Amino acid sequence: MLDKTISVLERFITGLGRVVALFVLAIIAVMVFEMVSRGVFGRSAAWAGDVSAWLLVAFIFLGGPWALSRGNFVRVDALHEHFPPMVKAIIDSTVSTLLFAVFAAALIKLGGEFALKSFAMGERSATGSWNGPVWLAKGMMPLGAALLCVAWVLHLLRLWRDALRPGEASDA
């Protein structure tokens, strides 16, 4: 059951990461379109700056869960990397989870309020004349934080699997 849960979460987070990685290509396409539009046609695309910035916000917040699941988040490993799997599982299940919970709760609560306020007031882009909905970009913060929680659960499940089966430790 543990392996099945880990597998489902890994597929979900990896799929999300692969989709979000394509946002880089979308950002490049938007910027190239803007450059061609200005250089060739002498007209700026009013929406290009906003869309590329919003895609970058989505890339950061939605890509975070994949980075966490791959072990690419920054941590102080001076001591942690030398601990046996059971000690790592205990530390990450207690101290690290408490710190992570405070961080994620702040992002979800404050980011959610930020996005909901934007949505409620019908906030639109102040740049250009295209009136893009700003709440979409602001909504990436609580959504990304919630997905980060899913990735944290995956991290903890892997740690406990490795602690309970020491000969089968995974790298991620």
C-alpha cells in the first residue's frame, strides 16, 4: 500500500513538473512574439509582459513541488546527510514538518487572501490595454503551496519506506 501511494504521488508530481517545465518554452515564445511584433510591425503586444511574468510565477510555484520531490530544495545537509534513514525520517517527520507547515500555512493563508481579494475586486492588469485577470497569477501562490504539501507528504513517505526497508533506500 505504501509503495502504491508513493507511486501515485510520484506520477502526479512528475507529470505536473513536466507540464510546468514547458512553461519555459511558452515564456520564450511570448517574448519572441513581442520582439518580432515590435521590431517588424512596430507595435507592442500589450499582454506579452504580463503573460510572460505570470507564466514565470506559475513556473516557480507549480514547479516547486517537483523540485522538492526530486530533492532539489536547499537544506543544511552538514549533519543530516550522515544520519541513518530512521533518524532522517524522525527529524523530517517532526522538526522539518513543523517548519514546513508554518511556511506552507503562511503561503496558503496569506496567498489565498491575496488571490481572493484580487478576484473579489475584479483586479485587472494595469499595464497595457488588454485587462488580463491578475488573480490568476496571484492564485499560483496558494495553489503551489498546497501542491508543495503533497510533495512533502511524498518526501515523508519515501523517508519512512527507506527507514523501514534500509536496503532499498531511494535517492530522491
